Amino acid sequence: MPTDKSQSLLSRGVNLSEEPIKKILKDVGLTEKETEVYIFLAKHSALKGNEIAKQTRTDNAEVYRILKSLQNKGIVEATLEAPTRFVTVPFDKVIDSFIKARRDEATFVERKKEDLMDDWKKISRTNVELASEKFVVIEGTSKVYSKIFQMAKEARSQLLSVSTVTGLVRAVQFGLFDAVLEHPSKSSIQFRFITEPTEKNVGVMKSLLREMPEGELDFKGRSPDLGLQLSPRMVVKDNEEVLFFATSKTENTLETNPYETCLWTNCNAIVQAFTRVFEDTWSNSTDIYKKIAEVELGNSASQIHYVYNPERVKKKYEEALADAKDEVTVLTSSEGLIELWKNSKSLKEMSKRNVSVRVMAPVVSENFDCSQELSESCDVRHVPESSFTTIVVDGRHLFQFRNPKYPKVSPELRPSFETFVYTDEFECVQKAKSILNNVWKNAHVLSNVKRESITYDEPEINPVPEVFHLSDHFNSVLRVEERTLGTITEKDVINKIINAKRVIAKNPLTDMNVQYGSSARAIIHPPEYFNLPDMRISVHHWSKQSSWGAEDSIDVYLWLETPKGYTYVPVAHVTDNPKTVEFRKGVWAGTPASKNVMTVKKDTLEVRVQGNTLFAGWTMPIPLYPPQYSLPPCCILFEGHGELKTGTSKTSLPSGKTQVYEFNRFEAFVTFFHPSSKYSGPGTDGLFDREHIMTAYPPESSKH
């Protein structure tokens, strides 16, 4: 541990070896960027956020997010002066706090061990009431992989995992393979994992597999076919519990941000949903050993005749499309859809020849209009992003090439025939056709309703007259007076949240109130077997600086017929903060939601923000209106994409109250994990306000 003298030298910027210090800081849970900022700040004493950003050549917004995280971890403090400056907690206190926390944990368990074992023996001899279904947040790489280790040790029938290769390496480092190999019932337990070997990590993957002794256990691995997106990283044990990662699933992000955050739940419906996702991905995947051989030796390892010559492939491609008789199926990128639109003349000619053309691609705002025009000559559906464009013609020809990375759309984009391969080998083409058919069945059918249907801001105070038509709820009752983008900066919104001071609202209907946090909303078009009408789901995560304190909440709207036609009607509100119940009833007065405000325990409703993603999940069924509808325990994931947009909007209510919203907003891909299946919505159907401030003013102050 550094002495007071070394701490003083560090603060003065003396050039000591920083590697041991960086290692310790990472061990206590700091990311690489957080470690860099902490050490830099220690060398320069108190600094303003913009000074840190300038001197470290880091984006302002990123620096403020890092400083907020370091404050939450208790190792950076903010001064009370204006403008705020930031100082580090002395390094020795950081280490002492870490040591004490670990020592206290060990001492507590050791002291309670005998009592705990006695209690356990009593419980094990009696009929145990089933554990309540709940969420548990697990933060920190060490705690996450310790939990995975425990799940492996306790598995009785199967352990399923979706992971990056980097994630598997970490699991091995934390003893996962040891737990598997030492399991007393290992021969009767099925261990299956899905991962993505690439040229970069194939050597590491082979080394991991060599650690597994042949014949001693049922251990199988696969890799997704056709470049399909790896489903959410998860571990499922015995169809009883699931641990899934809230952090990004990409290899690059894991390397630069090793601080993991996971959510664990024993909710049967949610476990069932993620198990189905795993099985769907597994069925569209290739054996891991075969995939490794393909990566190392090229597709020739599969003994299938592939053509790599660019000119020959291009000629084959043009001939196959010109001679298509029955159907053409295309799985492509968001940019690839734009390229198809540019060349839609050939698609129209095929349509005239009664050739069925099916196109699957991520639909976002940049290609929304293109998708609508393409729909006139072919069927278009939304799917998540994939690594490859795959084209099957008449079940006889298979073309594939690697996609450029989203989100930048290049107007000059053309298929790269240098990375294009072709085969007419019957078995290979039929397998690709079967996989594309499965993807098509689960793909989202496009709506011609543009995303403006979800861009309005919801009322937070909404007293409604006694005579009220539901269809008026978002037309006359709530008036959007102005909505402007770019009037404030990303930093402005972040600073307001960092420096937020709680405004107490004694009377929720008359006092000014302010909510700080994050929110997201999505239009969901469930498939028929969900037995639910179209929905709009809004989720909120408000911080403790908000007027009613910390809160997670969900608003559910159903697409219902009203006296003035169909509209999204608010039918349920769920909150984990009892202080807001009367307030929410006032918000939804005159709608079904006003009589359907639910208060739940905090561990049964979870809204979690991690970077540019937001996760929401609930472990209890939510009764909806009409009474025949109920929303089962589900999860919903918002993944922000495209460019961040900052802005403000103001809404007005008949009572004279106004609400001002300030936000840093992304459009978002939406994945809805329902017990029956996974639903993936286009980027035009979701919005994610990573930072969101709502200020409600009473009538007398609405002019200010």
C-alpha cells in the first residue's frame, strides 16, 4: 500500500510507476477510463470538469459521466463552490475502504456460519415456501463471475451460456471450468455455450477448448450462422434462474470497459423467455469446432465449393438475379437496404415476373422512407443487425459478403465483391434457406406509421374534465406548444443532473416538481400468439434528487377503439415508490390507468441504464384494461443508435400547468423478451432519453 509520502508525491505529479496503482484501482472496480481520470485528478488537485476534459483531450460529456461514476463509488468528491470542482479521495483511504469492505464481508460470513448452517438444516427438513420472484443487480466483474461460478456448481441438469470469447476467458480465470470439471454430477449435466470465434480470437478459443477433457462431460459449443447477431449475453441454470448482462455484448467494449453489470432473476416467465432465445439461437448455429476450422482455413474446410474470384462472383450474382424464377431472399444491413432501394428497378422487374422478393434489414430513420418504397415491389421486414449480407436465389444460389459497420451510412456504398463468396452446393444453400425462413417468421412486419407517434412527451400532471373522450388524451388535453432540438447541449443536460438539488413538492398537483433521470418509450406490435393488442410502453428511472426521490416506473398504453377512433390509451401505471401513488392517479385521471396504479417492491421492478442502453424488467403480471388482457413478467431492452439529439419541449394542460422537458435523446432498437418469444422492433419505434429532466410548473408560474 502506498505510504503518505508516496500519496503526496502522486498528488504533486512526480513520475512514479503507475502500473501497480492502475491494477489496484481496476481490482476495486474502476474502468480503464475511470482509472486514468482518477490518477490525473490526483496529480492536479481540484479541477473543473471542462479543465479535465481539455487537458486529457477527452470529450466533455464523457468526462462528466466518468466523474459522476467516480462520485457514486466514493473516490471523487465535488466542491460546494460554483462552478463545481472535483478532487480525489486520498488513495490510501480508497485502499483502506476496499480492504475493510472485503474484510467485513469475510468476517460477517465467518461469524454467522454456524447460525446459518443451523438455520439451513431446519429449513431443509421442512416444506420450504417457494422463493419470491425478484431481480438482483450484480455490479463488478469479480462479483459477476463469482455468481456464474456458483451457478455452475449448483447446476443439476443444464447450464446454458451466451458469451463473447473474452467473456469465456474471464469465466475461466474465475474458475468456471474448474467448477464444471469438479462437479460431482458432471456426466449427467448438459453444458452448452454460444460464442463467436473470429480470426482475432480463434487461437484463444482453441486453447479454452483444449482445457476440456474428452468424454468426461456433455460439453457443446456453437457459433451463430450467417453472421446473425449474438443474442444477449446470459447464463441460464436448470430453467430456474438467469443471469444476463446489462453491459454491451461486443468484444471491443469488453476490452475497454471491463466493469460488468448483470441482473439476476429467478422469475420463471423471464427465465423461460431467455431460454427460448438461447434455443432459437442454438438452432441457427454451427458446431464450434467446425466454425473454428472455417475461420482458420476459410470455408474450404467444409469441403463445399465456394467461388472467391470477384469478377466471377459478380457475374454469377447478376446472372442469378436475372434468371430468378421463384424467390429471392435477402438478409442485409441498414445501409444494404438503402442500396437495394437505389437499384429497385431490378426488383420491380422481378416482381413483374412474379418472383417473390423478401428483404430483411434493420430499419432506422435513415432508411425508413426507402423501406416504404421498397415495400411496393417486395416484402420488407425489420431484423437486428447482422455481420453479413446473405442472398439466396431460388434455393439454388447462395451469396454472402461482410457488412460494413453501422451506423454511418455511405451514399457511395456498393457490395464489396472482394469479400463476396458464392456457392451452389445444395446442402449448404438449403441450410441457409432454412435459417433465413426462420428469421423471416420472427421478423417484424413494417408499419407505415412514422416514429412521430412516439415522439411526444407524456403529461406528468394531467387533471381531466369529467366529460372526457379517450381519443382526446394526447390531442386536446395535452398540447405540445413547442419542441426544439439543439437549443441546449449534451453537457448542459448532464451538468443539471450532476448538480441537481431536490425540489420538494408537498402538494403534487399544485407545487412545482422536478424529475431527474432517464426514460425510454417504444411502440410494440406483438405477434398474434402474444394475445395482446399493439402497445406503447414507457419506462422511467428517476434519481434520488427528484422531487419524490428515486423511482422506477412503467406506463402501459393499449391500442384501443374509443368514441373517436383508435388511439393509444393509458391502461396501467406501475411504480416502486409509494409516495407517488396519489400523484400518478392525478396524472391519469379520466383514463383507465387512474384506477390501475400498482405499487410493487423494488426488487420486482428494475429499470437500469448502462451507457447507451436501458433495460427494464418486471417479475409480476400487470393487469391491463380491458380486463381480458394481462402483461406477463417480461423484459424490454432499448439500445440507442445513431446520433445523439439534445433538445427541449414544453407541454400545456387545460388547467394552465406546463411541463418542460430537457433531454439527450437517441432513437433506439427495442427488444421485448416475452415468455412466448423475443420481439425485435425497428429503430423507428423506440426512443431513449439517456439523460432526461422534467419540470412541472403550476399555473401561476407557467409564464416564467
